[in-house]
Amino acid sequence: MRTEYRGRNDIGRRAQESISLAQAADGALEKAQNVLQRLSDLAAMSVDTANQENDRIALDFWFTHYKFELSELGTIEVKGMEFIKTDTSVSFEFQTDTYSDAVTEVTIEPINIDGLGSVETAAAAQDAQANVGSALDDVSSARERLGEVKDQLQNNMLNRSAPGENRRASEGGIRDADTARKMADSLRNSLLSKTMTADYAQANAVPQGVIQLFGIG
């Protein structure tokens, strides 16, 4: 029983590590999503025909700025890992079923920052809007998948911890019962010893009383 309980604790620790990894990946993707949303807003503003050339130059300046900010996210490591790539996808495997070797894979698609384009003209802004929208879809899909993984892991931890706690309580109850039984046996033996001692003393006292009664000695 104790081995099984400790085994459940090990499973719980592994699940918690997987949850931490999923949270780290989701945090990195959230930052990328926020930057991509700013880029999408800038592209939408540049598409607006009411904007003049000078307006689009200013919008393109900020569009380039946020593309650089997005590229900087690719250099940030969380838990020793890079979650945002510009040239290759990143895949993670999570063991969401603690009683089998089955794994759930989450793939984070690369963000082609150079391919996002520019917003210096209305036509270019339309292309950029589509490119940024595609990148946003990829990021949103990965975040949704990570959310499902976190939910699975957390539910598994809850389902596994309840039996573990019950077994620990049961183990403690058995130890308490053993202790109580030993105490009862000890008390019974002590009472029995005292009773036997009293009976023996009484048995020895009777002949002496008889001797005294008959005036012998």
C-alpha cells in the first residue's frame, strides 16, 4: 500500500511538471498573440482608404517595430526552451494518461516574420492582414491545444490524488488500529498479572490464617 501511494505521488509530480511546461509554452504564445494582434490592427488601419501616404508611412513604422518585437520573443527561453520559432515548428509530447504510454502532442507552428509583409500601401496592407491572420490562427490553435492538455493533466491529478489520500488515511488507520490492539493486549496482560499476584497472595494468606485460628505455632 505504501509503495502504491508513493507511486501515485511520483505520478503527481510528473503531471505537475507537464502542467508547468504547458503553462510556460502558453505564456510565450500569449505574448506572441498580443503582438500579432497589434500588427493585425495596424494592417487594418492601413487598408482604410481614408489614410494618406504619410499616415501609412507612420503605420508601417510601427508595423516594422512590432515585427522586431515579435522576433525578439523567439530569442527568449522559458525553462531552458524556446517556444517561438521563425523557421521551424516546435513540438511537445505530454503524457496525459498516467496509466499508459499514450501521449498528446502539441505543435507550435513557426511564425514567418519576414513573410508578414508591410503596410506601406493599401494593397500591401491587405496581404499583411491575411498573413498576420494566418499566424494568429496558428497561435490560437496551439494555445487551445495546450489548454486542453492542462485540463487533462489537472483532472488526472485530481482523480489520482483522491485514492492516494484515501490510501494514506487507510494506512494511518491500520497503524492506529495496530497501536490500539497492542495497548489493549498490554493492559489485559497487566491486569491478568495483577490478578494472578493478588490470587497468589490470598492463597498464601489462607493457611497462615488457619494456623493463627487454631493457635498453632
